[in-house]
Amino acid sequence: MRLLTHNMLSSNIKGVANGFPLRIEAEKVVEKEVELNTDFLRNMFAKIEWKALVEASKTLGYAELPDVAEPSMLDSDEFLNRFHHALLELHLEEGALVCPETGRKFPVNKGIPNMLLHEDEV
Amino acid sequence: MHSKIAQIGLVSSHPEVYDPCDDSFALVDALLADRTKLLNHRPSICMEIGCGSGYVIASLALLLGKESSGSSYIATDINPHAVRVTLETLEAHGCHAEVVNTDIASGLEKRLNRCVDVMVVNPPYVPTPEEEVGCHGIASAWAGGENGRRVIDRILPVADKLLSDKGWLYLLTLTANNPVELCLHMRKKGYASRIILQRSTDEESLHIIKFWRDLDTLLEANECSIVEKTENGLPTESPNFTPFSFWKYGNHNN
């Protein structure tokens, strides 16, 4: 699971008002190199919650993102490389995503988050 | 042309996951026929609900390919085996999607609200006894309850929430699902629609409907609801439309 996925997910449990961002518990993190794609990064930048990405990448051991980002930074190769690495190359293979309100853990196995709810959570 | 879609030989499988079949091929053929429009559409986020084997989302990613390099792909399925198989299929084709094991788009709805530019759905459309609906195994790929509409009717409001202003929805249906009624239902929410592919197989008659938000349709729907409310003070069941063309509602050339 890339951090792009993490940035799109929030806790879906009934009654939870603010389920974003999910806290990450990392058991196994892998890095997979992919080609840098500027168009993709520019498109995604507008949709990303930056603070959540910064915190998530720190949890996976990567602390090179600036705390604050703005669109003008997309002109910098150094920024693009860091953004690219955090968003698309770091994978949470095993671990859990934790609801910030209830502490309920959504497991991540073999790189896939399981957001299925129990009957009493829907 | 064939290099532009997923190859059957590279599609992964599992006993609990629905293999690509006539319905999947029809949906991919419809996307392929719409390829130029999809490229001009420049989708930022594409999503498949109920990705099964991954054949359709991999095909979508391949047929848009490098010419649509700014696009990202998301795929969900309620079946935990299906999401694994989808990842394997994507990897075998060298493409990528964010894959989530969830019910429809649960957990994604908040952050993807009005963000999805292209949504593709091959739902469980087969009419079955109600009790078969909602399991997490292979039956989740086809069990549609009464008229095969149980899951479709849950997906459409989610699609309405997630689709961006320029969002398109490709939905595969069966005659038994009453596609005309589906079009009228979505029309009330401001969507124009068109059946872009019809195909009869040995067992079923498949329709692929494309929906898109349409301002004229929305205004018309609003006017209808105002008229209904002023006539008797209460909203009525449904306005009577006289579609100028049976299969085509709305007036954009999508």
C-alpha cells in the first residue's frame, strides 16, 4: 500500500466524526522504485492532504518532506523527487491503519488495506 | 489493438474470484471504443468498484497508458481474494492501482468526494434470492438479489457522491436490471446517459450505460421537482418524460 492510498482513506465506522488521517502501525515497509512522472505528481498534489503525508512518511522512516508545501514548489526537482518517493515508492506491506477516534485497527496484509466493517460498526 | 488491454494469459486467478467472462469483455470493449474520448477527458482519478480479477482496471490503465500519464487508478472489492488477484494481475501487466478491500467505496468516500473523473462498474447484476447478496466470497461477484438491483442501487448514490463535475460512470447492466429505469433514476439526479454497447450472449443481454453530469438535465430535473411540489404541495413519484430518443437522454455528444 502506497502512501497515496493512505492519504485517500479515512475511518468509516458509524458515528466517527473525523476519521482522518488514519494512524499507521508499520510492521514491514518496502521500497519499490518507480519512474518519476511529473504530470501525475502535479495532478495529485492538489488532492493530497500534505500534513497527513508528512506524518505518514515519517512513520515509515522517511523524514525528508518539508512541513509545508505549496504549488510553486512543484518547479523544484528536489521537491518532486521527495514527493514522488514518499507518495509512490514507500509501501506499507504489513501493519495496520488505526482510527484516530476509536482506536479500531484496520489490518494491512500483503500491501492491501482491509476497510471491511463488522456488522455493529456499519 | 490488443496490446492496449489486459491479456487473459496474464490475468491471475483464484477459486473464489470471478474470472473475466463475456461481461468483462463487453465492458473493456466499450472502454476501448471510447478510448479517444477518455484520453481527451484527461481523467485525474479513475476508479473501479468491484475489481474482481483486475482484468478491467488493468485494461483501463493500459488503454489510457502513457498518453494519460497523469491519471491515477483505484480499485476496490469486497472479496479479500479478489483484491489480491487484482494486485497480481496489475503487476503482471506492469501497471499500478491503489487497491482496497472494502464494501463499494467505504473508507474512500470522504476524501474522494467529487474527485473521480472516470468510474467503471461491473456490478453483481444477476437476479438471485436475497439471502445470497452480501457475502464476501465469489458469489459477491454476481448475486444481485431481486431484479439483480440490490447492489447496483447501493452503488449509484456512492457514484453520485464520488464523481467529479466532469465525472463519467460506465455501468454494466442486464435487461433484467431495467436499464431504462436506471437511466430515468439517474436523470432525476442530473445525469444524462446513453447505452454505448449492447451485446447478447448465450445466456444474457448486456448493456453498458455511460452516465455523465449534465447541466440541462439537472435544470430539467429541478424544474420538474418544483412543478411537482407546487401542484399538490408534496413531491410525487416521478415526472413523466417523453424521451426524444429511447436510449439517449441528454444532449451532449458523450
